[in-house]
Amino acid sequence: MASLVIAAHGHLAEGLVASSAMIVGPSDDVVAVTFDPSEGPDDLLAKYAAAVEASPSQEHLILVDLFGGSPYNACLLYTSPSP
């Protein structure tokens, strides 16, 4: 089963993970990634890497809050093959 990484501006991702835990119970393989105003793309890349490395899963689904936003753009960089 794939792990789930939810990334969003501010603390929306944490709220979504907490709300889903109230509804269906907690899950060990769901991670919230926050993006604060003081952070940049490199911070998001590090957070994606940490979330993936901490997961026992071999597959990962990253959900973001906004097409074209920083979490989305960093996700594209993170998942793109290296040249």
C-alpha cells in the first residue's frame, strides 16, 4: 500500500490529517507537510525526502493544495528523474 503525503500552504495539511484521523482513525503512513511563509522550495524538498524516507512503503502519493503553488512545484522537482 502507498504512503500518503499531504502538502499545503500554512497548516492546512496538519488539519486535514487530524480531521481524517478523527473520522477513520489514525494511520501510520499519512504525513502532513507544512509550508510556512518563511520557507522556500528547498525546505519543501527536504520535507518530502524526510517523509518518504520515514515511510516503510515503496510507493508514495503526494497530494498538494494548489496547482502551480510552491508545494506543487516542489513536488514536481522531487519526483522528476535526475538528469
